[in-house]
Amino acid sequence: MLHFELVTPEKLVRSEDVHMVVVPGTEGDFGVLEGHAPLMSMIRDGAIAVHRTEKGEPELIRVEGGFAEVNARGLTVLAEHAE
């Protein structure tokens, strides 16, 4: 499982283990699974798709601005705003 955290300046919005997350990067959407190579990307306004299971429907979380970091601990998205 991939550890996913979504953080805004106000609060920690999510911290959970999921199957995959698709992030709206400034150079295009990218998917992150467990074991992904380290990466840092700016994100554009759009929706993060959180896939809790391999075959389940994704949950969409609207985000505005910020950046995403993938490291050995998982994926952290620091967004200016999230709904």
C-alpha cells in the first residue's frame, strides 16, 4: 500500500494507505503506486483521484496549486487549497 498525505496550510486533510493516487501535475497527470521512484512536481488546479483499492472507483479531491513529493515514505501533496 502507498501512504498518502494531503496537507493544506490550515490542516492535515488526509493521511491514509491507498492503492494508487493520480495527481494533476503541471506537466500532466501522473499516477503514484507503492515503490514509485522519488519525484517532486508542481501541481495545477484540478482533482486528485484516490484509488483505495485496485478495482474500486476513485474518490476525487479538488485541489488548487501546490506541489507533490514522492519519497520512501510515500506521497505527500502540499496544496494551497483542498475541498
